[in-house]
Amino acid sequence: MSRTSTYLVILNGVICTFFIIYAFILGHFFTGSRTVRSDVVQGILIGFALAFVTSQVYARVKATRVNGWITMFGLGQPGNDMLLRAAHAQLFPGPVNVPQEAMYWWTNTDGAGHALSGVHHYVMHFPPGQLPPNNAFWSLTMGDARNHFVANPINRYSVSDRSGLTQNPDGSVDIFIQTAALVGHESNWLPAPSGNFILWLRVYMPGAAILDGNYKVPPVVEV
């Protein structure tokens, strides 16, 4: 949960607590001050607060976190109920495809749970044959703390299986995530900002190993 979401949950919790205490305790002593208008306003505020908190909690329950990466299965399914769609929107805002067309992961922490920051150097190591299985393509996208593209001297905002990534002698692939290119590994460099950042992994027409939950995205490791 982001810091902003945490503050909003706390604020909504305070609002709910205040109005519940007012309605069921203080209301008995100040019944003359209640009006239809005030009751409607209270109901709207309590309803909004409860809906927001419920969707936040439900999103965390439905989310799958592995190696620091967060994903949710069932995104975009036409039969999803309103609560599940709200939960999806908390963690994956914007339009999404059904899982058979695309799967999504994001993280703002490394595999050890520390916030991703350009003051450190990171690597994502894909063992031989363990790049995201797909029938289309995959991409790893960089965003700053506000999820905006990161300006960089080579105008690279993502790397993918179409980026000409260089393999190691054993067939594994390393992606280097840092503010400056690592000499000799420029082709595998994903430029990072100087501050905190977010990574998004998208796999289009994912393979069966992804859809059945067996594929694990490797962690982002500080080096």
C-alpha cells in the first residue's frame, strides 16, 4: 500500500468512527440538531469511507505478492463483480485486458522489501529459459515515484524481448536498473531516476506457466 493510500485509509477510518459515535452515542443527547440534510450528508460520507476502506482491504486480500512483485489474477474478466473491479482499480488503475491477453505485475520495492531508489544499483536475473513465457511479447517499464516516464540520455523507458538484450554465456539474462549504464552492458540497461521509482512488467498473450500461477517473476536485487 502506498503512503498516500495509507493516509486515506486512516482518514476514512477517522471519519467513519466519528460519525458512528455521533449517530449512536452523541445523537441520543443532541437529537434536536439532526436534520434530514445532515443525515444524508453523513450517510454519503460514511458510505464513501466504508467503500474505499473495503476496496483497499479486498485488493490486498486478492493480490498475489511474490519476490516483491504484485499481481492479481482475473483482471478485466467481464463477470467480475463490483467489489472485485474496485479492488482491481486500487492496484492496477487504467484499462486492463483479460488474463489470456495480458498479465501485469508492479513493484516499488526490491526483493528484500526496501524501496526502489536510484541511489542504488539493481539487477533482475532471469535464469536460462526463464524469461516471461508468452505468445506475443513482454516489457519491463520504468516509472518515477509518480509513475511518470523517466527522462534519460538514450530515451529508453522500457526493455523487452525486442530490445536486443544480451545473454550471458549460460543463456541467462541480466537487466541492469540504475541511473548510469554499466560499462559493457549498455544493451541491458534500464535507466532509473535519482529518486524512488516503480517498475511494471507486462506480458502479452502469456504462456500457460503464467496463467496457472507457476511462473515466478525474479526479484529486483540490489547489487
